Amino acid sequence: MERRLDVSSDATKLHAVSGTIYTRTTTYQPLEDHAWSLSDGKRLFDLVCASVGFVVFFPFMVLIACVVAVSSPGPIFFRQKRMGRWGTLFTIYKFRTMVANAEDGPCITVQGDCRITPIGALLRKFKLDELPQFVNVIKGEMSFIGPRPKLPHHESLHMPFRPGITGAATLAFRCEEELLRRVPEQELDLFYARTIKPLKAKLDWEYMQRATWWTDLGLLWCTATACLASRSAPAPVIEFPEQA
């Protein structure tokens, strides 16, 4: 079995396709019972890392909250219902990066979207708006590593593992908003639904099938360094240990 997962950005190779927009239902094939992605060990890993991260970043999160509060009118936190493990709904938390009531506009965000506040653009660039999701991980609604949680009306997703703050697809498509800016507006929804979504699902599923605590730790490190690296820096190739 191939033990490497190339997380280089397939986004540069995408082309728009024609067809009808529809709501996809993704059913994941069963993982082995001992798979790390389903294990109590992964839950313990998440709980410890999220608890430590919350304590370490708490002063910084308070500072971000104050800046968001004074920089533009609206709530400090963005709350939204997302699909979790086995299709259960939960509330995801982020720092607000857009103007109030931005959710009334298009669902897909592109680089330069006029709804993004100046402070929000900075938070999104370094993924700091995701820090409140430490709470989601501690509550057991999310994991550090997994597919990003989807909107209920976008996709009925029946997955056996928790959605993640980051993941293989998140890392590969870390410049997604820049990519989508190049797609004609009238083709944007179709392009995303028929092209990007399947690629993301494939990347995440391949990773979750082969993940270990070591690769999860490595992917966290890769995500942190990618947020600080230049936008042109290539995504890593994840090495999986050989199995007997």
C-alpha cells in the first residue's frame, strides 16, 4: 500500500465543469475498528492538546476579542450550525471576520470579498479566527485533525469521525479564497460543488484511513508553519509509517 499522501495543492490544476448544482450525500466506507481516527486515543490526544492550547492562547484570544469588538459593529464571535459526527448538528465558534449579517450574502467567500473587515482579513490570513474552536474540541464536537465541518444545507455528511480544525484538504486548499477569486462569479457555486468538494473529500478520506497520532501531530505542525510561510510555499508530503 502507498504510504505517502501528497498534500500539494490540486487547486492549481482545477477547471470549471458544467452541470446542475445539487446537495451531495457522502457516505464513508467503514474504517477498521482499531483505526486511529476512531480511537479513544485520538480523543485523548485532542482533549489534551486543546486544553493546553486554550490555556496558552487564552491571553491572545482575549486581545483578539477586544480588537474585533472595537473594530466594527457586531458580535465578537461568529456562531453557526454545522454537521458533526454521524450527521449530528453542533454550533461552531469563530472570531467574527465579516460585517454583521454577512451570512445573508453568498455562502462562498473569495479573496477581496467586501464583507470581510480589515481585522478579519488579517485573522483569516493566519487562521486566527479558528482559535475559539478549541472549545469545540474540548466539548467533543470536533477534532484537531479531520474534514472541515459542513453546512447542513450544503451536504448531508455521514462520517464516522469528528470534523476537524485542520486536515489534509484544509492544508492543500489553504489558499482557496485566492483560487476562487479567479473563477467567474456565475460559475462559482457549480465549480465549488462539482470540483473542489470531491477533491477535498478524497484527500481527507485518504488521510483519515491511514492516520496515526504521529501523522496528526505532523499535520498540526505543517498547518502552523503553512500559516506563517509565504503563500507560494508548497504543501508537504505526509509520510506514513510502514505497517507489518
